[in-house]
Amino acid sequence: MALPPRFRKEAVAVPEGSGDKHPVDETLPPLKMVTSGLQHVAAMYAGVVAPPMIVGPAVGLSATETAFLMGASLFTAGLATLLQTLGFWKIGAKLPFVNGVSFAGVTPMIAIGKGEGDNAIPVIFGAIIVAGILGFFAAPYFGKLVRFFPPVVTGTVITLIGVSLLPVAFNWSQGGNRTAADYGSMKNIGMAALTLVIVLLMRKFLTGFLQQISILLGLVAGTLVALPLGMTNFDAVKNASVIGFPTPFHFGAPQFQVAAIISMCIVMLVCMTESTADILALGKIVGRPADSKTIEGGLRADTLGSALSPLFNGFMCSAFAQNIGLVAMTKVRSRFVVAAGGGILILLGLCPMAASVIGVVPLPVLGGAGIVLFGSVAASGIQTLAGAAMEKGENALIVAASVGIGLIPIAAPNFYHAFPKDLLVVLDSGISTGCVVAILLNLAFNHLGAKKDAALASGPEPVPVH
């Protein structure tokens, strides 16, 4: 989710810690290290498990396989976080930077998996591996490409990410299973509405860290209300092992399809843009402004983490901006605290029972919380567009055309039914098509042969979203 404006404040650049160490490089007492790391895990947990929860059922995975996918996502998020915080060689921003599964890839992955049957996950993983490798080698040059992703482009894409995910929340709110007798019943929708109200009330009246995890608390409260109504199912927990390793290529060897690779490469560009904005924001907050080497190292960690993630059955990784807000709020700037959080994520990933606990939450409860979670992503995009100089030039036209084309797969799912199957992998993803259109139109109106004010083309720093 997006970093709220109130967290966009700069920390004093002078180190506050003892000795010559910058606060970013300080180690804290073990107890504080673990508890502070656990806060980061709690703040990001719902965001990590949501993408596999959406993609798994959409490509035909069972509840047990989806739980396995969630555990793998926790495990790989931990690995990616360690790459960012500890790093090695020229890899890692070495800042308190949390990585996890990006929402940007959800809709494209579902589009890739359509009609692939048992090959859906291997094809998705193959595309992510290639996109990650290409992104890794592109990291040193990406700084030169960032100007082609101004707020008018990133805001449009982030908005489309949120809007594309909202139908998933609506389906969950109705029960998730369209063939079930109670699908869309007042009981299901009522439970979703109650959870939504609980989350909103918590967001309104809680403060500090508890406000940050209001969605997670809302899921717990909604599940407790659903217990006496017989809406919970503990089968996933009963069948899960206490200890288990995410077996490499559990779903089969990766498969490589050109159309799928193109789609995920587009997503990788979006993720790299978001991470760049996150690194810049975090550098200001911790008092260690990010230079080109820091950004390059951070992007290498992002892309390497994404390339390695499918080996352990995980998806594409990028920055989690809500954790940047947590750093600003707690004033704990040590990267080793976030590394401890990464270690906790790995341990959770090695405990299938812990990952399957989310399976106890009834889908209507998830749907109610999902409306806020996914809606917040769309709101982040709107917030970014607010600073995109919409009143000047053709920026409003760029947004109008990009959003309009990006909404086609959502509003008219069969719009491209007569097109070749390979093209559908890209066309059925509103995020991919909207991003391509926004980039091309931005090039046409704000770069190629157009005498525009430099501020119009570059715009202010975009608001990131994981």
C-alpha cells in the first residue's frame, strides 16, 4: 500500500547512535531486535499472503496447494528482505527495506494461467525468472529510464492495479464459489460488510502501530464473529505440517512462453519504478540519502530476489511501502531490525501450519478487508496522479486513454475473445495494457518532438505501492 504523506518526512542526517556508526548500521539488544522485527512482519503479513491467495484458486489450485503457495511467499519474502538489508557485493540497498510479493503481478499472472491447466504455475514461474534476470542486468541503466515513468504513468498503473484487484474482493464477499447455494447470500455479504466496518473503525480510532495493522486485526475480529455462525473451516490447518520446506519447483519445472515473459517484464519495470521511489523515500527518512549506487544495489536485490523466488515457489518481489511508514513512526532505523523480520518470515515459511492459519478466515471476511486493502492501492494511484500536472499538456488525455483501455478486461472480459491466445496473455491484463499505453502516450506527448516544460515530463516523486 502507499506511503501516506505524513510519513514523507526527512530524518536528520546526523547519526543519533553512539560511536561512529550510523543508526542504520547499529545493532539493538536481541529482545528489541526481535520484537521490532515482528512489528514489520505484522504490518506486511496480509499483503504477502493476499497475492497467492488470489492467484492460487484462479489458476485451479486446491486449498492445500494455495496454502503451500502462501508459505512459499512468506519464505521468499524473507530471503528477498535479507538480500536488501544485509546484502553482499553490489547487491542490496543496505537500508531497513522490506521486500515481499508485489500486487502488480497478480492480474497478469492470472491472465497467464488461463487455460494452461496444470502448467499454469510453471509458465508463470518461467516468466518471472526471465523477467528477474533481465531486470538484474538492467539495474545499472534503469536510472536513465526512470524519466519515462513519471507520475502520470506510475499513477495510472497503480490505480489500475487496485481497480483490477477489487473484483476479487467482491467475489470473496459473496462467498468465493459461484456454484455454491449461498453465493451472494445476505449472510455472506453481511459478514463482508461487518468486517469492512470493523476495519474502518479500527483505522479511525486506533493509533500508532495498531492502526498500521488494522486490516490484520479486522481479519481476526471478523473470523471470531464468524466462528459461532459456522462459517470457518479448519481443514487447511489440520492437514498442514508443523515443519516443512518449500520444495524447489514443487509445481514442476519452469516453462518459458514468449507472451508470458513479455507480460512479466512489463510488471518488472513497474516494480523497479516503485522500488526506486521507495528507496529514495526511505533514504530521506533514515538520514542516509540514497545515491545511484544505493538505488542500483536495491534494484539488484529486488530483481535477484524475484529471479530466485520461483525456485522456492514464490512470486515477483518488490518494496513494501507501509513498512517505510513504520520506520518513520517508530524511529527505529537499524537495517538489522528489518533483517530480523526477514528471518521471522523465513521461519513462518518453514511452518506450513502457520501459513495455513489464514485459510481459517472465511472468504466473506477476506472480501470485506480486501475492499480496503485493494482500494487503498487504487487510492495510492489517485494520490500520485494528483501531483502529475493534470492541468497541463495532454496528461489528462494520457490518463483517460490508459485507464479506459486498462479497464477493458474488467468491464468486458470477453472483449478480446477473437484474438490469438498468445496476445491474450497481455491483453487480458489491464495492468499490462494500461502500462504500455501510458508509456507510449507519455513518450508521444511529453518526449518525442514536444517542447514541454521539464517539470511536466518528469513530475514530482511518485507515491510507491508494493
